[in-house]
Amino acid sequence: MNDNCIFCKIIGKEIPSTTLYEDDDFCIIMDISPASKGHAILLVKEHVPNIFELDAELASKALVVVSKVAKAMKEELKCDGLNILQNNGEAAGQTVFHLHIHLIPRYKDDQVNITWNPGKYGEGEAAALADAIRKRL
């Protein structure tokens, strides 16, 4: 736990929240500023700042929980789709430096806007990048 972290305080019950799911490793709360009806956030109970510091076992468990909750959301909320968002670092839009995953139910014409400007790779650029990254795996 980190005394200065709002998510650690929520996990520690120092700050009230509406809990959707909880187990030994994770807590899923309803977002207090939802992008859409049903927007929830998975919090890793251990204070891990970002995905770069998350161990493989916990990462695997997180995806199992996200999948389970996403299916329950789809069934209960009758949403048309679901975004799963996770930002790492300030440049990526991370504002709370405690690993968390947004589950955002999507509805036709919901006005939620998650966009980027598509780019293009030059000749051979994608393959070169893939080779360079693959060497670090």
C-alpha cells in the first residue's frame, strides 16, 4: 500500500466506493465519473504503478477477472460492446500511478470517444520494429 495513492486508500476502505467484485488480488469498483453506464475499474490490490512492473502471474489473473466481469456486464447491461483500457505512463494518459484497467460498456450512439489518428509504416518499418522488439522478449 502507498499512503499517497487514492486507489490504495479505496482498496484499504479509507475512501468509500461501490465495489462490484473483490478477491485476494483485485478489487473492481464503479467509476465515480463514468464514461458510460456501468463503467468500472479493476484495481490491483498490490501497489503496482504500471504494467511494466506487473508480474506475469498477476497479469494472467487480471485478464481472467476482466473477462469474467466483462461477460457479466454484457449480459446484465445489454451493452453493444465494451472497451478495455489500461494506460501506462503520463504520455499514455495515466493520471493515477497505480495499475488499473477500465471496463467501459459501450452503447450505440453513447457519445464516448476513444480515437487516434491512424498512421502508416514505411517500407519494411513494421518488420524492423517487430524484429527489434522480438529480440527483447
